[in-house]
Amino acid sequence: MKKIFTAFLILISSMSFGQSVTESIYPRFIQGVGSGNAADDRKVPYACRMTISGLIPNATYRGYNKFVTDPLLTDNGQGNYIIVNPTTGIFTRVTSASLASAGRYLEFTTNGSGSYTGWFISEPTIATSHFQPGTQLYFRLMLNDGAGGAFVNSRATATNPVTVIGFGAGSTAGTGVRSTPTATAVAKNFVMLYDNVNGTGRPVTGTYIESDDTEESVANGYAPFYANNVDAVSNTWGTIIPNNLANGINNITQFNLANATIVNTCTSVNGVYGATNTANATGGLTELVLTTNCITSPVSLLTFTAHVNGNNKAALQWITSSEISFSRFAIERSGDGRDYKEIGSRNANGNNSNYTFDDVLLPGITYYRLRIIDQDGTFSYSQVVTLKMEMKDISLVISPNPAKDQITVWYPLAMPGARIDLFGINGQLMFTQTVPAGSMQHSINIAALKAGQYILMYSNDGKKKASRIQKL
């Protein structure tokens, strides 16, 4: 048995991981089409922001995005797409996917870690099984080889699904929603609608602000309210929301095209904007029209980036161009992209400031965001940035550290008899805990320990690894 476990450990340590998708801003609902006839179709666009990792560093890739019904299938999926070039601001609608014909694929260059973060826009196609209301779909990006190839070489697929809803009056259907033109809505920026005031978690739906210079007409299958009142109408946007939102849409956030920083936020506790209530909608294709009064973020973020700085350390950096009535940044971290905890803070430095923060990566994907806190206590969030630690790279990771009540320890694959010993700084053994064979993480309650420094030692298969922890 020990030989089997040893062989398995060797296998794990030598594995190379393929491309992966991290869901930076990934709305939960996408609209489903009608009959597929141009005059009877009912499209609105769907927008998301994704990070693709595991690519060749500093390589130029071609790609296009679609949706699949099963992440385990190897097909290319369904749906049209609109290519977003964040540098030039050019949007290109594509109805026939290709990695060989210029103008029909997204082209991007990865960073030094082999990842790329960008905006992706999809639109449903004819009423196939993919875009039927009630279906769950998964975002998929088809990629070439990163070396000029004209064929699909790999496919990166999101972990979580998106649910299809159609226009209708029932509780499981959806209703169109659009904004009136407003000067604070910047063309080609992105708008995300949330069902909570703080704008946390996955958005309900997402779209972009017109005019994007593509044609979303009835002839191209778009819903009449969108084609007639949103398409090519500057400073407006349109989408679909589920009818079963008890409190409606509580947060509408505008994100910058170039770097996904927050431009402004509109909030409503009860889902009412102007005279329009977004709660428990029943309009279907008779859209809700919103007049919004958005609050500009007290901080203009030029950049917010993260990179791995050796030995699985995270280096965060962000730059501001203006800070108005601003108090501080709270740095927040998550291991699953949903539950965030504050791990540090940086006070306001004034306009044109450069901020940094260092952290220890969690195993797998670590999510970071900034909570931008105004002097009156109100706050908004930055975009989410992600870093990835491959499981094969784990040595011994303890989080949080310092800690008050509980720590989680990540370690190489545990063999039978593996254990964790905790020693005082004077060498006194405080306790020993056996960890389950085959595990790679273990939680320990340290609430009863006195404040101070301790040494945690992991013993496994005749080898020992140690790390210092601080008990608060």
C-alpha cells in the first residue's frame, strides 16, 4: 500500500495542468432565444470577464467563446460572439467562428505567468438544446496553439454554469430591462446587475453600454425593445432579469472597458429606480425602463494587478489617478471567489498614488479585490484579480497567519500515519494531530493557545516540514 501511495505522490508531483478559466465577473443568467426565425427571435447580449491561465507566457493566442451544455464534452458549443478589443475599443460581431480568418477571432497576448484577463460577449443562436430556457450552460473558450495556428488546439471551460431564461410573465421567465440615456454611462464600458446592495458574488446579468458600433437589430435576431431603443443609442444599455427577484435589482455597477475598474454604482434597497420597480417583474418583452442616478467611486483606479513573486508569494499593486473624500483600501481575499475576508489595509495617499501589498497564496486559485471605503463609510469594490498555485507546488501553507481561532494547513499528499505537531517557541510540544491519509489540507482550532509564536511541523513518510505561526 505504501508503494501505491508513493507512486501516486510521484504522479501528482509530476502532473502538468492544462488551461483553466477563473470567473472574474460571471453573470448567472443568459437569455434564451425564440423560434430561430429572424422576425421572431428574442436576443439580448451577455457579457462576462474571465481569466484564462495555464497558457504559454508572453505568447499571442487566437480564440473565440461559446457555451456548452456539459464541461466534460469536447465540442465547441453554440452561440455567436462579439470580439472585444480593450486597447482599440473596437467591438466586432461574429456569426461564423474561425481561427483562420482575421476579424473572426479574438487575439491576445498572455502575461509572464501565462494568463490573460478580458471581456467576453456572447449572444444566443437559434433554439437549439443549448439556449432553451431552463438549460444550464458553461462558458468555453476555444484556443489555438499560441504560435499562429489556425485550428482549435485546446478548450478552456468555466467551472460554474449559467442558467438560460426566456422572456415571459411566469416566475421562471424573465423581463427585459433598459436604461434611459445618461451622461455617466460611457460607451463600450460594461454594466453588471446584482441582487444585493454591495454588489458582491456573481451578478444576475451583464451587458455593455451602447453604442458599440455593431448591429443588434431585429433582422439580426435581437429583441424589439433592444433593437429599437438601445442599439446605437448612446449611453444606454439593455438586458434581461429573472422575474423571481423578491427585492429586484439592488446594485448596477459600471466597469471600465480597459481594466474593469469601477466607474460608478447605482443602488436601491427595494429595487426601485425612479418610478420603475424591478422586483417580481412580469413584463416579458415589455421592458422595464430605468432612470438611474449613479454615484461615482471616490477613487479612480488606473490599474489593479497581481503576480506571483517567488515561493508562492502574491504581490498586489494598484495605482490611482484621483482620490476624492477617500479613507482607505481594504484588501480582501477569497479561496472560492464568493466568501471574502479582509487581510490588510492601506490608507489614502492622495491623487496619483502607487500602492502595494504582499500575501501568501492559497493552494489552487486565490481571489483578491479592493474594498474602496469613502470617508462617510460608504464603499465600492474593485475588479477581482486572481493568482493560481498549482497543487503540485504546495510545500507547507498556513492560513490565516497570524490567526486567532483557527488555521488551515495545506501540505503534500498525506501518507498513512502523517501528523501535525505544534511546538512552543521553547520547544515544548503543545499537541499532535494525525491527518487523514490521502488528504492535502487540515483545519486546526488554536483558540485555547496563548498569544505568541509557535512552530508547526508536518511529518509525512519520513520527511518533515516546519513553519512558524503567530497566535493572536
